[in-house]
Amino acid sequence: MESMNTIKRRERVTDSNLLFAIAAAIFVLMYGFGILTHGHDFLQAQTFFDLFNLNAALIILTLAESIVMIGGSIDISIGQVTALVTMSCAVFLQSGEGSIGGAILLALGIGIAFGLLQGFLVAYLKIQPFIITLAGMFLASGLMTTIHEDPINVTMPDFVHLTNFQIVIPWLGTINRNRRFIPLEIMPGTIVVLVLAVVLVILMNWSRFGRNLYAVGGNNESALMLGINVKRTRFYSHVLCGLLAGIAGFVFIMTTGAGNVGNASGFEIKAIAGSIIGGTLLSGGVGNLVGSPFGALTLLTINELIRAAGINSDFQSIANGMLLCIFIVLQNVVLRLRGTESLKLGLPGWLLPASRSR
Amino acid sequence: MARMKSRGSQLFLPLSVLAILIVINLIKGADYFSISIINGALYGNIPNILYGASELVILSIGMTLVTSSAGSQDLSVGVAATITSAVFVWVLVSAGGITWWTILAAFLVSCVAGIVIGSFNGALVATLNVQPIVATLIVFTVGRSIAFLIDGKLSPILSSNLTYQIGNAIPGVPVRTPIILTVIFIVLAAVLLKTTNLKLYSQAVGINQKAARLNGINPVRIKLLAFMIMGVCAAVAGFIAVTKAGRHDSYNLLRNIEMDAILAVAIGGNSLYGGKFSITGSIIGAYTIEVLDLTLLRLDVPTQAINAFKAVFIIILMVIASPAVREFAGNGTNWVRARLGRADQIPTAIGEDASVVPKSDISAKKEV
């Protein structure tokens, strides 16, 4: 019995990789389906990069949520914190004394402040993370409406310049209907997403903090016995999550150029869904940060597909939910069958040693 | 004895919070408890609280059961109530005339819809072992769109005297109907929990599923049952909400109430990780939230800032109730008790300790 347990624990990491593989495969499948049904749209590089361009904030939030979830916690405040950041940045930039550097500092400051508060309460006072981050969500939305209630368009010249700034890649363009060549445009948000994804994947896979966080999320008592500072690790994970929410807020306002009460509403649920599709388990300890952007992208691709098919928005959310359902069931079935003989029979032989050795 | 004590301390927190809020209200104006009679029904602060909190109370009862047995929460309650009330309105509208019988039939159909939603969630949680928050996320994302499709248009209106009477007051009855329905529901829930083994079983499943299984309890069945009861609760709450509003707004009906319901469970002193629970605590928690909302309105807090104040209040409350602070406070009271104990009854209370330290020494300390 004892030996079986240890073997199971060692397999946890491969669970992450397995779930990641499912997420990536599903994304490729969805995108391939898009190419098959709406070839001309989905084959354009611009369509692919627009997924990043327009949804950079959501992808960053998905990464943030995955980190917290791997640590066995949850954060549902990130959407409203992002909204608060966009609103305060907008007010700050419009006040006449604002500068872009100041706005970035403000964004990071708000994010870290929320991270510190929630992290302290969750990690050191051991309050249930759901309730605390729920309070954080109320706090952020209350502060946001207190700061300003109406939408603000930022008209500060420097910022407008930043918003319109795009990196043009001439050799990857597309030809539009009028046979004119349009070069590919990448927004700064996309660069931020890619850099953050690389940094965070390295952090989670090869740094002491990252490995500790996996251990804490998997089983905090055994992590404690291994000499890991459980409280501090969990605290840092929440601070990191807050910081990322701040960054996401700045990226959001960089994309839309306006502060609005409705900004980023519902993003916390989308981020959680994206993390789950990307292979992160809410129970903690299992997850792969490479998978999270794939999860978010899968959700976005589905939306894009449905929009391209011209179905109304009610069916869009129904389709979203159905796919979420399918993924969740699929993940659980795969995780369950793993280790039993039936899955081994189902997979071709050459797949098995690869998943075993890792 | 020990059990009584822990139960008492569980209810201590929500009750004291309620008391503090009422005191704040009384300081604001002494007429807080005043009740007026308009059109034969009671109005005033207390009736308004009971009236406003009725859906929340009903949902928090179901949420407590789900939390206890599944060890996690149901995010879809508000959305489920929206769907069931859409079904209710749909049956009522397509039945033609609105009579007591059609209302009853429509209500029963909506209960069935609630049970269907509950068993969908429950099947995912119980048989597939999906975490409840994730499983209910599906209905949460889909629900409002489904409700809209059932409605077929934007907010169908219930223009009937009977539904108005259910949502507000029946002539001749001084207490408004949703309050009566809530009381009936609470009584039914209490009877269910007192006469059956449901409470014991769901606690057993929540504390240790494997142990419960070894003792002959089927965890799958208990969890499924809890989610089905949750579905019925959602149906009743949706019924009350839609008759109160008089129209079915699939986008805004009971929006964000799932958060309040979870909060009610937590304020009631229940663990959100499952196990032992107190329905009384949850009910008091639900009323506390309503009192808090109305208090903030009464204190003329600007509407934009209400959420922030609520958040600060929740954080303070959870900090007071947190294990770390409790432990700290427990140590503090033990320390005080030990000091007092030494002063009062040295030989019996801390006999061994006293034998080590000479008596004269203690009395000297006491005087200093």
C-alpha cells in the first residue's frame, strides 16, 4: 500500500503533461476544424495573431489563475482587479498629470496590493481562498465604481500613440479581397503575453518556488514535512497572481484605450475555464503552464468559429458550455483510466514508454 | 458537552455580527424596529429584511447541504433558478389562463427542471468525480442563454393578480407571501433533516468519503441527492424571485446570488471544505447579508461604494473567524483563565503547577 502511494505521487507530473497534451491536441483540432470549414479566414496569419492581439489580457489572467490553482488555491478577484486597474489608469492618464511610466507603476501597484492582501489572508490566516478573493472581487468593483462610473476614453497623445503602436511583419502578411497585400500586425500586448508565458513556464518548471508550489498544491502536509515553507509559498503565489492581474489590466487598456466599468467582466470565470481546459486541476498540484494559454486559445477559437458561422450569441455560450463539459469529462475519464489496463490497450504501444519515462 | 460548546461557538459569530449590525442601525435611528401597515400587510425594516432575503435563505439551505457532502460549492444556483423560473413562466404563459392550479402545475414542472439541473451537476460530481465548482461552471456559463431561449424574447411579463399576490401580499394576510413561503420551506427542511439520516450521512461523506463508504453509505447517492435538493431549492427561489419581480429578466434575475449564498454558508460558521454543518448558521448568515446590504443603504453609503464596504466587512468578519486568529484568541483566553484560576482556586485547578511554585510566591505576584 505504501509503495503504491509513492508511485502514484511520482506520476503526478506526468498527469500534467498528459492533460497538457490533450489541451494542445484539442486546440489544434479546433483550429484545423476552423481551417476546414472557413478556410480563407482561419488560414490567415492575422486571424491567428488577432487571438493574441485582442485577448492578451485574458491569456495573462489564465496564466495567473493557473499558478494559483496549481498551489491548491483559487482567485476569483482577478477579473475585477483588472477592471479596477484599467479604470484607475484611465483616470490617471486623463488627469493631465499622468505619464505612461506612472500608469504602469500604478497598474503593478494595484495588482500587487491585492495580491499581498489576499495572499496574507489566505496563507497566513488560513481563510478559505474562495471567500477572500470573493471579497477582493467586491472590493475591486466597489473601488472602481467609486473612482469613476462612466466610460473614459484616454485621449492623452503619448498613450494613444502607444495604443496604435503595432509591430509590422511584412513577410507574413495576407492578401485581402481587393487583392491588396496587408502586412501582419502584432500589438505590444502579444509580445507581453509571449514573454510572460516563457518567463512563467521557466519559473514554474525550473525554479525553487515553482517546484515548491507544485508540492504545496499536491499535498501541503507532506510539503511541510519536506521542509517547504508552505505559507510563504502560497503567499508568493497569490502575490504573483495579483501582479499578473495588474499587468493584464495595463495590457487591457493598451488594447482598448478606454476605462469602463464593464471591462474584463466575467474574465475570472473564463480564466478558470481556460486553466481547466489547459489541464490544471482545481485540487492543486497538477497543471502545466504551457497548457493554460492553449486552454484560453481553445475557448477563443470556439468563439471565433461560432462567430464565423454566424450563430447568435446565445448559442455561442451554449456551445462554450458544452465543450467545457466535454473537456471536463474527457479529462476525468482519462485520468481515471490511467494506470488501469484499459487505457494501455487503447493506446498504441509506442506511446506508452514516452509517457512513462517522463 | 464538548459538542454543545462547539455548536454554540459556531453560531456565536453570525449572531454577534447580526447584533452589531442592528446596534449600528439603532444608533442611526431609533425607529429601526417600527412597523407600519400598508394595504393590510406589514412593512418596515424587519419585514423588509425577511422579504428581501427569502431567495437567499432558501438557496443557502441547499448550498449548505452541497457544501457539506461534496466539500465544495455550487456556482450555478442563481443561473439554475433563472432557468427554472423561465420554465415556470413558459408553462404558465402557454397554459393560457393563470389560476391557482396552473401556477401549481407550473411550479411543479419548474421543480422537475431544477431536479434535472441538479442531477446533471450531481452526476458530474458524484459519478465522474469532477470538482463541484468546475462541474457547475458548465451550467453557470450556459444557463442564462438557455433561459433566454426558453423565454423566446426579452423579459416576458407575468401580468396576473395571482402571481402578484404570491410575490407580494395576499389581501387579508398581514405577512407578505414570500416570507410565509420561506418559513414553510425552512420548516420542511428542518423536518427533513430531523426525521431522516440525511444530515448524518452527508456529514459522513463530507468528512471522509472512503470511511463513509466502508460504513455502508453510498457517497454517490448522497452527493446526487444533495445536488437534487439544491435543484429544488433553486426552483423555489426562482419561483419567488420571478413572482416578486413580475417579469422574467433572464439576464439580471438573481444575478451574483451564488456568491452571496456561499458567503452565507461561510458566515454561518460552516467549513467550505465539507463535513459538519449547521443549517441554522447558514440561515442566520443569509439574513445577516441582507441586513448588511440594507444597513449600508440606510447609512447613506454611496451606491457605487457599497461593494467596497461589503468587501471590507466580509474581510474583517473572516479574519475574526479565521483559524489563526481563533487560536490566538483561544490562547489569550486560556492565559487569562489561568491567571484567574490561580487567584481563585490554586490547589484544585492547577495542582501540579502549584506544588512546584511556592504559594507565597504566587500571592506576591498577584499583588504586583
